[in-house]
Amino acid sequence: MIEVSALEVRIGATVAVASVEARFDAGRLYGVVGPNGSGKTTLIRALTGLLTPEAGEVRVEGHDVASLSLAQRAARIGYLPQERTIAWDLSVAEIVRLGTKDGNEAVVGEVLTQVGLETLANRGVFSLSGGQRARALLGRLLATRCPVLLLDEPLMALDPAWQRQVLLILKDMAARGHTVIASLHDLGLAAQFCDAVCVMRDGRVAAFGAPEQAFTPEVLAEVFGLSGELRTEAEGLALHLAARPL
Ligand SMILES: Nc1ncnc2c1ncn2[C@@H]1O[C@H](COP(=O)(O)OP(=O)(O)OP(=O)(O)O)[C@@H](O)[C@H]1O
């Protein structure tokens, strides 16, 4: 569980996150959404403790994240950064193994299957496609088995089937009791898969709650500049957006 109170983060002269109050419960998948520059990455980095806030507090599993050592944070928080950089040409299995605490081969095998890379386990990551590399890094995160999983744009570079597959994996991790928070740009997928969404606008939380409560026509218009509505259909929630931005 993560509790955020009165959080303000400045980057240089920019107030990137302001007055954020939020609670992210274990066992749920949260989507952090918002236009470019609205503060999603900054919020996620503040939740990891990598950014020191100007004001406010982030409590992870009951502990002020700022008071935790790096090792204590690493035991509690798994983080997939937006930059998918890998410095060395390790094999896919070695990348996933880096996420485990003790090189647990059963976990490595399970995760390789989850991210669909079991047949590429021995391939060097430099020879992978962009989406395969993204899935290898996701595998490293999943292998941590940390109670809190923070993912910055985990669907970036993935094809439509894998975007859905990854959201199903994240839902499954939430069902296993993890607190899962992912920044997402696809509002339709966020509505379909997330238990709750945190809508960011200019560094502030514009709406927070179940997709059907947060994605109102007003929020879609005012925050995203889009005309649309969320409908409940046989398949679940479906977001219908007009082709043209407002
Ligand atoms: N290193 C930096 N120096 C100055 N300003 C920054 C820096 N990093 C971020 N910002 C500013 O902080 C604000 C929030 O940025 P952030 O990256 O958190 O947005 P975001 O919602 O993740 O955007 P995107 O959807 O484009 O990834 C923006 O106004 C951005 O320009």
C-alpha cells in the first residue's frame, strides 16, 4: 500500500507535482493517466523515493519512503523506468535473473513464460526487437516479486496483443496482493483493465477513482481535450472517443 499526502515535487523552477493526496491499496491495479507533461513520471519517481519532494510524504507499506535505505526500498518497490536502456548485452534470462533476490531459477522460468520470451532466453538483449526488449525489462521487474510495482509506460513499444497481455499480467499481480501502479496513455485500455485511475493535470490530481467515476465527459474534455464517453458494454467498459480533439 502507498499513501501520499500533500506531495509537492519541484524540478528546477517547475512545480511538476502539487498537492497530491492519494492512497493506492494492495490488491489493485491503478492507472496513472494524463496529458504529456502532466506529472505522471514525476509522481511515479516520487513514489519510488528517487525524487526528494519539496513538501509532503510518501508512505510505502507504512514507512516514510525517505527514511528507508536503498536496500529497504529495493525490497519493497519494483520500478520499471520509462527509459528502456540496457547497458550490457546480457541474455534475456540473465536480465530477468537480475530481478530475483537469489537467482531463483523457478521464478526466472515462470517470468520468461509470462512475458513470452522462453524461446529467446539465451539471446543477447541487444539482438531483440524493441518490444521484446521491453518485455525482458518487464520480466526483470516481475521477478523482483516486490509488494509494490511501479511501471512508467509499460505498454510503450508493445503490439496491441501484448499491450493487453501485459495488462492481464499486471491485473494478475494485483490479484496476488501486489500494489500495482502504471502510467498509461491509452485511456480505453486504462478503463478496461484498471481498478482505479489517477488522472493528472498540470501536476495535480484532477480525478481519482474507478474508471466509470473518473472518466466523465467533463474530465475527458477538460483534461484531455477529447469528446467522448465511457459505456458499459457486454465486454465491459468501452471508451468511445470522437476522432477529432475538441
Ligand atoms: N529534468 C527536468 N527539467 C525541467 N523540467 C522537467 C524535467 N523533467 C520534467 N520536467 C517538467 O515537469 C513536468 C512534468 O513532467 P513529467 O515527465 O512528470 O510528465 P509526464 O506526465 O510523465 O509526461 P509524458 O506523458 O510526456 O511522459 C513537465 O512540465 C516537464 O516539462
